[in-house]
Amino acid sequence: MSGQAAEQERQFREALDSCPAALVVVDEEGRLLVHNARLRELLGYEKEELDLIDTRRFWNDLEQRSAILEALHENPGPLLNEEAVWRTKDGELRHVLVSYVQVAYRGGHVSFVGGKRLSWVYDITALKRREAQIAEQERQFREILDYCPAALLVVDDDGRLLFHNARLRALLGYDAAELNGFDSRRTWVDLDHRARIIESLRRRGGQLLNEEVVWRRKDGETID
């Protein structure tokens, strides 16, 4: 290899090493042929430990891996952003997105000796933790709303019930399932009164506080 070619190769591998996504090139048996620094950082291995390592050791769900490989054999085109869980050297689980961008099946070609699959891996563990945190915050928020002493209604433009709390169910005598998409007009004794309220809100916007109305429960009883 000439000095110029060697320098180009060095620069190429340096670019791969500093890439924010982990690079994985494997042979037909899943042994690791080429990787970059991001993969070592992601999984906690030393460079020498990853030489020809069986990449099945990374996968927490080997059945998912098998399904992916079967899909690649049947359709060797790119497979992008497959969400998976990998295991680090110390056993920690990491959420990742795996994209197979080059597969040497059915005439394809991976530009490394013996390489059959080239993929990029992004660590999304922090994102998944954030999603879980947001989901828990939403659960707690909904729980607070459910225990509110006042009945809560959120409706669309047609008056269909989108969200409610336990106090509304207790007030009207319906089960939660019965109120999904419920036409809230059925609770009003005086629909003309309802129409005037809505017209006032559309015209003026803002809030309307403590409007006294009469509603009808599921059993037909009226309530103020």
C-alpha cells in the first residue's frame, strides 16, 4: 500500500472511530470483523476483546435477532431503526436502534473482507428512560385528577368526552368504559342552555365560572 493510500485508510478509520453511532461489521456467523470506538464505549469492552467476538452475546432477545436476520435474507435491502435491547459486558441492558444499511446477500457487497452485514447502532437508553419518566409523571398526574373532588370533563368540538375522572363517574352513575367517546349532550336537561353557554365561550373566549345547570344521571335522576 502506498503512503497516500495508507494515509487515506488511516483517515477513513479515524472518521469511523469518531462517529457518534456504533459501527458493526460481521461475518455470516455473526463474528465481529470491524467496529469503532463508539461500540466499545457502548458495550464496555476493550478493543482486543471484540476481535471476532460472537455478536449474539450482545443481544438480550436472540429470537428478535433471528427474526431480523431472516428478514434480511428474504429482503436484503436496508432495515432501518430496529429497536432492540443489548447487553453490555457487565450485564447492563441498553436500548438501541439498529440499522442494517449494507447486506452482502443476493449480490450485495460489504466493503470489508468476509463482511456479510454492516450496521449502525445508536444508544437510546437515555431517551427510553426519559420516556418512562414522562409516562410515570403522566400516570401520577392522571391519578391526581382522578381523586379531584370536582368532576372533570374534556370534550371535543362535537361534545364527545375525551377525558374524565372518577368523580364524574360517581356523579353520573356510568362506568369508565361507558364514558369513552360519550356524547356529553346526553347529560344536559336543557340543551338550549348548553348552546347559549357554548356560543358565549366562542364569542368571548376565556373562562365561564360557576354556571348553574341541571344534568341528568344514567338512571334518569336530575342533579343540580
